[in-house]
Amino acid sequence: MEIEKNNKSRNFFIANLIVLGITIGFVLAFVGGRSLGFISRDTGPSLPTMQAETPRVQVSPEIGAALSQAEAVQNAFRYVADMVQPSVVELEVVEKAVESPRTQQSIPFEFFYGPNDRGEGPLLPYQNEGLGSGVIVRRDGKTVYLLTNDHVVGKADKIRVIMSDGRKFDGTLVGTDARKDIALVKFETQDANIKIATLGDSSAIQVGDWAIAVGSPLGLVSSVTAGIVSAVGRAGGPGGNINDFIQTDAAINKGNSGGALVNIRGEVVGINTWIASTTGGSIGLGFAIPINNVKGAIDDFINYKQIRYGWLGVSLLGVTGDSATAKELKVDSLKGAFVAQVFKNGPADRGGILPGDFVTAVGGQPVKSQGELVRRIGDIPAGTSTVIDVVRAGKALSLKVNIDLRDPSVASNNKDLFPGVSVLSLASDTIDPKRLPKGVEKGVLVTEVIGRSPASVIGVKAGDIIVKVNDKAVNSVLDFYSLLNDPKERKLQFTVVREEQTIDTLAFNKD
């Protein structure tokens, strides 16, 4: 009995132990399932979690220093943009024009052959709209002045000024000048916070400097492009422009005209003007008028509605490009501007400058080209005396000249332009010796005769070969000018060879 009782107690203990084990197993399974996320019915608040931060890219000290320098340049460009954009505006321009009316054509005709422009009937008026840019350069009370290009607003009937923040003002043309392709526009505002551009010194820029163009290309207001100064002193702008130019590869497109070209300090060093392009868009050949060329124009426009140019009273000719002519004149190793004609009783004539002189300096500053002489003289106030250095027959001379105010009517009066003829050495590479008349070995070739000038009046023609001046032989270009300027001779008569014939021209009284 005792044994049977003990067996029952042992079985009861084992059974309880099994039940306890099963219970603990369920509890552990339940708790473990929650912790692994397999079972989750809890709708209570979730526990806070920590998000891991994205680690910074680890770079070498050298790369870090380079990135810091790049960020410094980036910050400089941001500064320039913030500084300049408020002072550069977009200009919407409307000008009136006329066109010839077209007779009605069928749609297929115009589709294949274009519109008929036979000009039948009266002229029809229309409006031509354009876009450009401008740079705010001055304020006087409520009046704000901005510089732009003549080709942008020179013929405008309506001008709308659009600020970088979108505000619009009606603009008025103050003055314009086609020779420098520059114009001044004004508008009225009570806003005292209008941003005035800082004008820099364009003579200080160098090739390789940063160049930032600001304007409204294709009407996209306040666009900023960056590049470098590709060249300075470029010549040959469109439309007879007398400026030299800053060349840049900063992207300049239609609508940028009149906008600002600035240096890395945000100072305006140029007015964007034209591009050289085979496509009509930017190919990295943009050109700006140096700001020093037009600073004086601001006061002239405000005070006189036009630029008041100084006038020397000469007509210039490029001879340095022809080595034979330059050598005969003894200027082949020099830079400057050659005086081919002189206006009688003009500033140069009164100061002693003669046809054939080669100008090398004005006011003690070297002159490197014809264009530079024109700009330098044009910037001298009328009534001011200056010293002009010339080379005459190989000898250096300094002459004191009193500059006059340029009067377009006087400057175009060819009857006072002496002698009115341009000549070239017979040894020039541009002349085919085989086409020279037989027996002619000495003399000078006439390349141009100016209408109504003395040379034109006495009967000289382009293509003539001048072999004598006042019956004295001409052996070179230098001889020609020496005989021309002989103070002992009161008349001027040429002997020329024309179509195998030798002819004496009429005589001109030099007095």
C-alpha cells in the first residue's frame, strides 16, 4: 500500500511539472512573438525610435582644401549676382515702321515662294517689337538713368523698363549715339532703394579675368552667365562702331544687348553689345563696350542730349597693313594712325599737322591704332589744347593742337578735305606688276578719290598713277606727300598715267 501511494504522488508531481512547462512555453512563445514583430495587435502608443544620420563623405585633406576653394568661388559668384541683378533691367521696345503692301496671293504661292514684295500701293504702318537690357547708372531725385545700346532703343517710340523684381516703368529716351552704339534712358520712381550699378575701370581688366554677363537674353529676365575675358582691344564692330571691345566667352545672346559685363567684384566693366555667330546664338564670342568709353557720355546725354565729341579735323587711312607703303613712309616699325587728309582751317591744319603725318601719341599717351586716335580725340573737351606727336618723313615732331567741337555738317564737308586722294606704293603686294602701264616704274597708285574734294575737282580718278606733282617726279609715297606739302608751291597739279596715256590734271589753288 505504501508503495502504491508513493507511485501516485510521483505521477501527480510529474503531471504538474509537465503542465507548468507547457504554460511557461506558451508564455515565452507569446512574448517572443511580440518582440520579433510576428504578432502585433497592440493599438497603444509606439515607443520613440532614433534615426541614424547619413555619414559625411570622408575626403582627404587635399580634396577638402580644393572643395573649400571651390565653395569660396561659388560664394563670390553669388555675391556678384546679388549685387548686380537689381541694377540690370529688361527693356521692352516698340518702334513704328512702314512696309510695302502686298497684293493678295494664293496660299500655295506664298507657301512655296514667300510673300510678294513688289511694293504696290501705299506704305503700311506697323509696330516692330524688340527686347534688350539696360544698366542703371545714376539717380537724380525721382529720375533714374540707365545705359543701353543705340541699336536697342535708338528708334523706339515706346520703352518699358522691367526691374529684376518684376516692377514696370515707362521709359523715355534721353539721348542716343550711333557712333558708339550707346544710349541713355530715364524713368521716374519714388522708390529710394533703386539699386545703382557700380562702374569699374575697364582699363584695368586683363585677359583671363573672370567675366560675368547679366541681362535678359531672349526675354529671360536677370540671367547671369560666367566666363573669362578672352581678349581686349578688339576692333571691327558692326555698323561703323568706333569703339574697341572686350571679348568674352560668357554666354551672350539676343536680348543681352545693353546689359552689364562685370568683374568678380560686381563692378560694371562693359556694356554687352554684339556677338559673332554662325547660328544666331552664343558660340563663346561675345563683345562688350568698355565702360571707360562711355562714362563721359552719361553727362553729355543729360546736359546736351547728345555726345559732344572733340574734333581734330583729319581723315585717316590704314597704311601699316601694307608693308611697301609703310616702308616708303618710314613708319613700318611704328604703331599709330596715318593722316591721309586734313580739313583746311580745321584744328589739325591750324596746329601744323599735314597729310602724310603719322600720329604716334596724344597728350603724351601712345596711340596704337586709328580707332584709338578717334576715341582719344573724341573724349577731349572742345576748346582743350593737347600735344600730338607725329612722325613726318622719318622725323618725330610734337605739335600743340586746340581741339574743336565736332560738327557733323563740317566734318562731312568734303570740299575742305585736302588733298582728297588716297595713294598706295606701286610695290604693294596688292598690285599685280603685270597690269601696270608699260614704261611706268615710279609713282603712286590712286586708290580713292573723295567726291567734291580738291583732287576730285581737278579731275583725278581712282586707278590713276600719279607720276608728278607740280612737274616734279614722284618716286615713292614719301615723295608724293613731301611735294604735296611743299610750302613754296601755291598750286596743286598732278601728272597721271591713265589707260596708257599721260595726262596733266587741272590746277588747284591751295590758298
